[in-house]
Amino acid sequence: MNLYHAAIQLFAEKGFNNVTVEDITDAADVGKGTFFNYFPTKDHVLGVLVEIQLAKIREAVESAAGSRQSIRSVLHRLSLSLTEEPKQSPELARAVISAFLASKVVREPLQKQMVTGQNLIAELVGLGQAQGEIDPQLQRKAIAVQFQQMVVGTTLLWSLHGEPSAAKRVEDSFQHFWRAVSSRTREPKS
């Protein structure tokens, strides 16, 4: 993880394209051979971020399935958790997003992981619908996609402006998202 953290810090400071494997190994105080024991290329470091994000979603599903906590609170915490790394700085968010878009090595696994994430978030939505928190007329998968778009889009827009704070942007976006899916905001049908 030392390599990963060193790389993420450098991506934030210099931008993804301006960081070399040697920069990462110097910052992590390891040899190049050690880097290549873990990652075939610099691009593959971002795969760790994808795995971390997916683990957060899995943890949220497990937490929700085994407790009485509201799905709203689970999704709220998840939205904040998924933006932890990127919101360290606008530069890091831009570096990560641009690397995901530019690197086929990273983009293809990311697309598969996004689908896995959608399916897991759809499970949370299903729990929310069963508990009466989320409108049962809405499609679970569509809500899951909307949740991902809210997280990624909010991160992207914040990275472009840096204002207001990332935490405020995520909070505002989540509140709008929740109002759109909550069963408590729907008018009763006659």
C-alpha cells in the first residue's frame, strides 16, 4: 500500500502524466523491481483505487443487510466514502478521472467494476424499497446508475472549480439524489 499511497500523492501534486515509475519508487523508498512485483505499469496503480472503491460498496451492502440502519444513512455514508480519495485535491480528482478515461489498461477493468458496483448498489436500493424508504416504482438498476453518476459527476464538477468544498458539493448532490428516489417525497396516487 505504500506504493499506492506514494503514487496517489504524486498524482495529486504533479498530475498523472507527469509522474514516472521512478518518481513513485523514490517517494515510496523502494526499488523499481519492487514496483513491478505489484504493478505491470503505472496505470495499474489506479486499479487499486477501483478495488478500494468496490470494497467500500461491498462493505455498505454487508452493513445494511445485517442491521436496522436506514438505507438513506448507508447510501449517504457511501457517497462520502467513495469521494474520500479524489476530494483530497481538485488536482488529484482531475488526474484520476483523466487517467481512467485515457488509459485502456485502466478503463476496461473499470467498466467491469462499475457494473459490479451498480449491481451491489442495486441490492442496497432493493433493501431500501423493502423497508419503504425508496420508491418501489423506480427501477433498482436505474437508481444505482444514478447514484454512481451523482458521485462521479459531483467529483468531476468540483475538480474543475474547487468551490464550494468537495464535502459541501457531495452533501448537496446526495440530498437532491435522495429527494428524487425517496418514497416519502412521492405524492400518493389517486
